[in-house]
Amino acid sequence: MPDPRRPLRIALLGCGVVGTEVARVLTGDADELAQRVGAPIELVGIAVRREGRRRDLDVPDDLFTTDAMALVARGDLDVVIEVIGGIEPARGLILAALENGASVVTANKALLAEDGATLYEAAEKAERDLYYEAAVAGAIPIVRPLSDSLAGDRVTRVLGIVNGTTNFILDAMSTTGAGFNDALDEAQRLGYAEADPTADVEGFDAAAKAAILAGLAFHTRVHISDVHREGITDVTAADVRSAAEIGSVVKLLAICELGPSGEVSARVHPAMIPDSHPLASVRGAYNAVFVESEGAGQLMFYGPGAGGAPTASAVLGDVVSVARHRLAGVRGAGETVHAQHEIVPIGRARTRYHVAIDVDDRPGVLSAVAQAFAANDVSIKTVRQEGHGDDAQLVVVTHEAEDAALSATIDRLRDLDMVRGVSSVMRVEGVA
Amino acid sequence: MPDPRRPLRIALLGCGVVGTEVARVLTGDADELAQRVGAPIELVGIAVRREGRRRDLDVPDDLFTTDAMALVARGDLDVVIEVIGGIEPARGLILAALENGASVVTANKALLAEDGATLYEAAEKAERDLYYEAAVAGAIPIVRPLSDSLAGDRVTRVLGIVNGTTNFILDAMSTTGAGFNDALDEAQRLGYAEADPTADVEGFDAAAKAAILAGLAFHTRVHISDVHREGITDVTAADVRSAAEIGSVVKLLAICELGPSGEVSARVHPAMIPDSHPLASVRGAYNAVFVESEGAGQLMFYGPGAGGAPTASAVLGDVVSVARHRLAGVRGAGETVHAQHEIVPIGRARTRYHVAIDVDDRPGVLSAVAQAFAANDVSIKTVRQEGHGDDAQLVVVTHEAEDAALSATIDRLRDLDMVRGVSSVMRVEGVA
């Protein structure tokens, strides 16, 4: 237990958008944070990649160092905050921080989804806290609600809009009728998408968050490779219009489910959700996580999913929690992975589908198409014809079916003479 | 610290709708809860008011007792769950439980808002936990987010729909055009309102929650008598129509604000909020709490605000947290009331107003009305005339003004010859 008369020593690794904001609050609001913690706090070092970069921060120059490893190895730190991101050097630094007796607060979703097990085990061995509220959905409190508030309940499903960039793009497509590329350009122009948008638009960022959410929700370990991932680059203006025709919107969803036999699935893909669903009204770059559980029923957590100040809010909440524990000589609840759920592949996920099929405009086509669904035990809820002649299209919405059965249906449809092509397949989620 | 080989002993006080569900999960899902806690748990007693009542519970008869005080005074309890409600005997039982070494989980908003200070102090003295997630907004995790997740941020405003009965009634009025009494009848018929609906429709329930929320949000003590309270019994179908005309809906809001000079206000009253505000789409008996903070920006927490299973979910989340602490021989973060904020009366609250004034339909009336506002420094944003002749009405929406100034304006309006009456005054909230 630290000497209560000395301040709690905090080191910050990384000083980009989030780190700068964290440092600003740790120094500027130190007195208020000290009251929340119950002891003074002191920012003793900031590890940066390059010296000399102009930072908009009122802190002494000698706090900055380019030797992050030397900083975490000081041996007298109470809390290390990691906001560098990526796998290395973040992993090595976090492990060194724990080994040297510090608790760790991180916003690193990629590392947690890739190798959370190593971090948790190191925290357990070192008897220190590993907190990461900022890793999922930015400022939105979702880690504590899942790990603590819902600890006496059984979560059955998590549906999350956990990537602001893709939500901004899809919202823009829905509002303006633009195609993906135009909406991406606009997002880049406004700073909502990076110059290389791959991590966002291909769903990698959301998949990392899905792995973390599934682990928390179902008390089991889920690796990012367990998460089925599809991005939004193939979503067309026509898909967005089709969604509107069935009273829905297209969102990139992270979906974590606990099946009836205890099997867990985690997937990220674009999906149509009904306008009446609380997630449908999540606009722009906002995030939201919708949680279904046996006891609580339906809960939703909504807020900004990224940005310097919001992410810093989540980081600093963890810093206060960890510092309080430190002061009391205790630890918070660690990882609970008592449940050994089977992680099932996407083929066994069950949901509904919206399928647009370009067909010849002649008698018998509906019957042939319906037969392709029936042969794979995929039950049709609605079917309607759009257009005529060369533009004839059948739009089918199914009842719940296994993903593998739907894939087999699509293969069969593509083999039909009367089918000119399957122009769109999209899952439909959030239907009661 | 309890012997890790023996189960954690839990006693339940109260076995109504919530208590029955808590007992059902504690016994039926004991194995899963044990894994979450890290040790077995055992429900050792259930205090009820009357013996012999038929309860839909598969627990041994000898668990039931009518002597609650003897149960909490056993001296070997780890956790006492209080779901009796009301001030006494709940307060005496909670104090006795703490004195006898148990941690306490309660859903008792009335008691916390009336005498939370006594409970917190008793918990502090006994070095035990006092948890109460279920006391505000049922299943919605809001206590931990405010006390822990946002502990490194500065909350500036909380807007909550925290009473399901009144939200159901106002939603029904908005959807069907019904008046208050018809909507209340419907709510009673469907079980959303009690036979005596006073606590809900007069805003007492929401005011207790507002006191708790304000205390948590601003780290200061707020008593229920500090909360300005107006219910929804005077809300008319005309008010709801007026709201629709300005693109808004009427909601009963609990509003907690931190002013620019550190003053705190807490109030409960019906208000118009714009359709675009996330709270506007909270339908039926659902609750939601909208939080604004300096770092995180805007957050919203949404879910069922009442009911047996949802409330039990929140209670059981607390039970798991408290039991984990108990097992580790530690306590969670206690009350933080380091901030000594001034609690200001409603007169000093600042907001916008929607005022409907029945006027004579003749030249000069607008000028006279406008002068009444100007004389009290209340700036008018929009004014429009509705109806003609005997039905002539001026509808004024103001810019932000002090409540006292608006009251003075209304008094002055009522003195005007050309004003036949002020038919409606409602605050307008949630405007950017």
C-alpha cells in the first residue's frame, strides 16, 4: 500500500489526441481528481515517440521522455496509462508496468482483442488492476455495466454501433442518398474518417470491440479471430433504399449472442434494423450499445464513441477507480472467464435476411426462387417484385435461419436460369 | 474476512414483486452467481410481513420469518438485501444490518433521498458497503456510471425520465390525444399505475431519484426537500398538442444542474423537449437518463425503470459486487461528498418557457404582452397567434431566463386588461 502522505504517481504512455487531453485534465484538474480519489495525484512522466513536437499542454518539458520502457520500469509508479494503441510496443510496456507494480489503464482495443489473455494473466500475477473502459465505445460506460452492474443477470445478446466512422458514413448515405465512396469522401473531409480508412470501413475496429464485448457479456474468452467480420465497402445506395422500403436503416453492427445451448457467436457486419429499434436513431458518429438480458430486458448505452475529450473521460474514470483501489491496498474485480462457452462460426449464427435477386420477368420465376429457399429450410416472410422487364427484381425477407442455410440458398439461386444475379444480401437484425 | 470455505450468507428483507424475483435467482441460479462471485452464496432468510402468504417460490418454508430485526441481528450475515421500501422499518433494519457486520444492498429511493446521510455514515462507521443501483431507474446502470465511470469527468447536467408510470401516461396522451384522466385510467387498467397513483403522478418518486442523481453527479449531498417538484396532473391534451406544434413532446423530467458558479439545482416537472432529443423517443414505461459532462459530452442510459425482474437484475448486480468485496475483505468506493455546492431554489434555475396566453383579439395586445416579458428581462424567441375572437391565444416561447423572472412575468400578464388568462406555462428543456 502506498504511503498515504505521498501523491499517487501516474505515468502516461502516448500523447496524441487522447493522451494530450488526459494530461491536460490530470494536471489542470488535479485538485478535483485528488478529492475524488482521496489522495493527491501526480503526473510524473509522459512517454512520446518524438521529442520536441509542439504540444498544446501546460506541463514542464522535463516530464516528456522518449524512453517509455525506462519510465514504466521506475518501480515507484501507481498507475500507468497506455494510449499508444497497437500491439507493440504497447504490450511490452503494459507487461513491464504490471511487473513493476503499477496498475494499468488502457484504451487499447486492438491489443485486448488480440492478446487480452496475456494482459489479464499478468495483472492477476502482479495483483494489480487492468482497466479499459475507453477501449469500447469511447466515453460510453459499458465495461463496468457489463462486468459489474449486470453481474447478477444473464446477458443473452449485445448489439452495438461501436464505430463512429462507419455510422457517420451510413447515416450520410441514408440521409443524402449518396453512395459509399461519396459518403467516405465527406467523412474524410470532415475528419470523421482517416486518410487510410481500412480499420474502420472494413470492420477491424468494430471486430476488436465485439471480441471484448462478447468476453465481458458472456464471461468467456473471445479472440478477435473468433469474430466474423464484414465491412461496409460493399453497401450500396440501393441497399440503403431497400432498407428504407422495409422501414429500416443500414448500420454496421457488432453482434454478440449467447445461443440456447450456451454457444457464443460474435460477428460484425452491415445489417438492416427497423426504424423503431432504439439503435436506428443513433446518428452521425455517435455510438450505442444495446444489451438484452434475462432480468433487465433491454438496455441501451449511448454517447460519443471517439474523440480526445470523450475517450479521456473514460480513461480518467478508470484512473480514479484504480487510484482508489491503490490507496486502499485492494484490487477491483478482475476478469471473469469462468464460463467455457463454445465459440461457433458464422455459419451457425441465426438471423433474418434481406435478399435482392435480379430475375427474368416471366411466369414461374417466383416459384423457382421460393423453391430455392424452401430446399434449404429458409422460410420466407415477405417477397415483393420491383421493376419490370430487364429491371425485374424479387426482394425477399426471410424468417430466422442459419447463416449456412442462407449461403446455400444464395448458391442455389445463382445456379437458376431465371436468375440473372443476386444483387444484394443483407442480414436483418433487431426484429422482435 | 469470511472463511473462504463457507458460503456467503445473504438475507432478504421483503418478498414482494422485486423480492420474489431476487429470491428466485439467488436460489435458482446460485451456481452461476457463485462463479461470478468466486465463492458459494446462500440465502439464509427472507423477512416477510405476514406468514403463510402463497409465494411462487421454490424455497424451504423455514427460510421465511416475520421477525426481520432478529434476522439482521444474527451477526453472521455477509449481505442484507432491503426491498421493503419506505422509511421505517427499512431504515432501522439497514442500520442494524450494518452494525451487525453485513454489507447492504437496497432499492429504497425514498429512504436514500430522505436520510441517505445517516445510512452512508453508518456504512462508513461499520466499514461495510451500501449499494443501491436499483434505487434509480430500475435496471438501468446509472449509479456506477456516475460514481465510477464518470469519476474523472465533470458532470454538468442530468436529465432523466425516471418514472415509468408518468412516461406511460404522457406517451399515451401524445399518441392518442387523450387527456390526463383517461390516460391514467388506461395506465391503471394495464398495471402501469397503482390504484393510488399519487407518488408517481405528483412527482414524489421522481423527486427522490432526482435527489440521489444530483448527489452522485455533483459529489454533494442533496435532500429530497431540496428538489423542486411538480407532477403531471395539470398537463392537458392542449399542452401536448402545443408541444407537437413546436416539434416537441411533453415528458416528466428530473433535472439536476451544476451552474457556472458551482451552484446545484434539482427539479422535477413536466417539460417540452424537442423530438430530435434522444429522450423524446423514450416510449411507454421505459426510463432513460441523459447525462452531459465536460469530457464525455452527451451520454444516455436507457432501459426498463421498474418491474420485478429488471429491478432484481440491478439488485443482484450489487449483490455480486458487494459479495466480491466481502470475499476479498475490501469495500467499494463509498459516498463522495467532497464538494460543498450551494443548492439553489427553483427561482434561480434558468431555462426556456412555453406560455399560452388567452387574449382579447385586438390591436395592441401583442405589444402589451411583449412588454410584460421585457419588463422582467425575459427575452422572447417566438410568438404566434392561435385562433381568433374569443379563442384568440398568443403562444410565446422564450429564450433562457430565470424561473423567478418568468413567474413575475406571468403575474404581470395576469394583471393586463387584454389578457383573459394564462392557460399554460411549461418549461422547455433539451434545446441546444
